[in-house]
Amino acid sequence: MTPPSPTLLALIPARGGSKSIPRKNVKLLGGFPLIAWSIAAGLQAKCRPRVVVSTDDEEIAAVAREYGAETPFMRPTEFAQDATLDLPVFQHALTWFGENEGWYPDLVIQLRPTSPFRPAGMVDKAVRILQTHPDAASVRGIVPSGQNPYKMWRADVNGPMTPLLDTDIPEAYNQPRQKLPPTYWQTGHIDAIRPGIIRQGSMSGPVIYPLHIDPKYTVDLDTLLDWDRAEWRLRDPEMNVVRPVDRYTGTQGKKGLPENIALVVFDFDGVMTDNTAWVDQNGLESVRVSRSDGMGVERLQKAGVPMMIFSSEPNPVVAARARKLDIPVVHGIGIGDKGTRLANLLAEKGIDPAQVVYVGNDLNDLPCFPLVGCAVAVADSHPAALAQADLILTQNGGHGAVRELCEMILARIS
């Protein structure tokens, strides 16, 4: 493997005191800690920058190291406040490297964790622009602005309005959008800056070149609603973003739902139930299931998609639920045998594993995940299952997760 370039620093600022989304930088997004997405963008760039996380938080630092970043220093508390700007954070990092390692990077790249979705090549493009334009002090990612500032106003409480922008265009605020100059919004995806500019007291300098970014990658995680929207966007097969490397399997990249689905396999406990059970005085167990899930299964059956239940649970309640849903069941499988049993079953039935969807939630499901075309995890799965799943549902097991997947498949085949 080519070693990191000694001339490039990719710095990821990640303080621990997020207020809008507590513990934001280590919260799982698509099965990975948020900060892992920005680390992956740096590590997978062809220009091979040195990827460093600047944080004041020991947990964030530990997670960053697990996903391949360096944490050679802890950020001082005075540079980790709610109102702290980027500039002192980057000045601190450059000073630390100079004083402690005698290292002075030629270019600095900022990768903000709150803009995690980046297409392959974004980091390399930003660096290339800066390297090929000597007049450029920095490069900044931009997207077309959602609202045109030519149609914006300043307004006092008791006085008349005035246009936000002074322009030679007569009554620009009355013009159709197509006749107005295009405008752009800066995103948090990437900045590439010459370190001398940072030392002089600016994060951009006077000459800023643009890196144009497809708006579909624009996700800025400031609220929990933003987070839900980001999870939804990740389910779009057209979102070809740089993904973290799975720390359990060492693999990178996720698969979407197969184009043709030959079989959907459901685990039972924690998928069709909420993973709880009631036990009476005679030792008989009952579980909680969702009628909504049952409706989803029925709709998928009518669409002609084969399904089955595949469970380690030996309790008769599994077979009873399978009869109610009118789908085949294999249950009472040994805890460590699910992968082997699934592989043998698919071979016996002549089913192409690439056309199989498997839905699980816990460690005993993991051997099945790499065997199929798409491994799906319910929202409240074990962290290892979330990390290895190709698709993560927004609903918990027993609370509509099965229905959610059925509707996704129906929308795909309709």
C-alpha cells in the first residue's frame, strides 16, 4: 500500500460537545459512526493525505483510530467550545505538527463530519484544483443555491423593504429564475487550503476556487430530522458515496436490493418480534408481533415474491406465526449453524444467492449476511449487524420493520 503523502494533511474537526444531536460524531449513520464517513473519504483518496482527527473527546478519538485515522494530540478545551471557529482549531494543529514533529504540510484539507456523503474522487479533485492554480488560496465545495439571493430582501419592522443584493438587473426580484445569474451555496463537504493562509489568519484567503458538487450529496446533520433524512437517502441505490471500511470484515461498500428477488428470508426474534417474550407459570412463551408486518407479507405474497422464516428459536410460536402468515419456516437451528444451513438450503433449491434478501438483527445472523445479495438489518439491531448490513431499516423489529422492507420491494418491482 502506498504510504500517505507527507505533503497533504486531511484534518477532521470533531469536538465532543454537540448540543443539537448529543454524541453526534459517534452516533451510527448507516451502521457506521458519523466520523467514520469523513475518515473514509480521506483514507480512500488517491492523493493519500495524512488523515488526522482533532478532538477533545477520548471516545471520539478511540473510534477515529478504529477506523484508521490518527489522533496524535487532544484538542485543548479552549478550542472546543460551542462558538469555536475552524481557524483556531487548524492553527493549533499546524503549530502542534511543526513543534512536535517538524512536519509542515503543503496543503490542508478540511473534511467536516456533518457533511458525510461524498462521491469518490472529491478529495482528489479539490487537491488538483489547488495544485494547478497557483493564484488560488483555497478551494471550497459548492452546490446551486436552493433559494436565489436576487429574490431576497432586507426588511425593517416599520420601513419599506430593500433588495438584499445591489444589481444592474432591473427589478431582479421580479425576473424569472432562468434570467438571473446562477448562485451557489457553500457546503461542508470539503475545503482545501494553503497552510500559509491559515497561519495568516484565514480559512479561505482572498482567491477561492469552486469545486462543484452534485446537490444530491448535500446532507448537513444539524438536527435529528436531518439524521432521519440522511438515513433515507442512503437507501437510494443511486447514492454512490465513499463508505467506511467495515471494521469486522475489512470490506468496503454496500449492496442494494437485487434487481430480481428470488427469496426473502426473515429471522424471527428481533425481526418479526420486538425481541421480548412473555412466559406463563407453565413455561409457555408468547411474543409480540405486528399486524402491519403481516399485511406487508400478504402484499408481497400477492406480488409473487417468495418468503420464508429462518430462525434459531425452537419455540412452537415460530411455526405458529409462519402458519398464520402462510410462509415456509426453518427453525430450531443451532446458534452457530445459520450460515451453513442457509447455504445448503439455497444450493438444494437451486436459488442464486445473489437474488436473496436476508433480514436479521443479531450476532447469529452475521454468517448469513455475506452469503446473500442484500443483507438487511432492522433499526435496533446489534451494532455488529448494523455495521455489516447492506441496508438498514428505519423501523425496529416487531414495530413495522418487515412492513417497511415489503413496501420497499413492492415499490421496486411495481
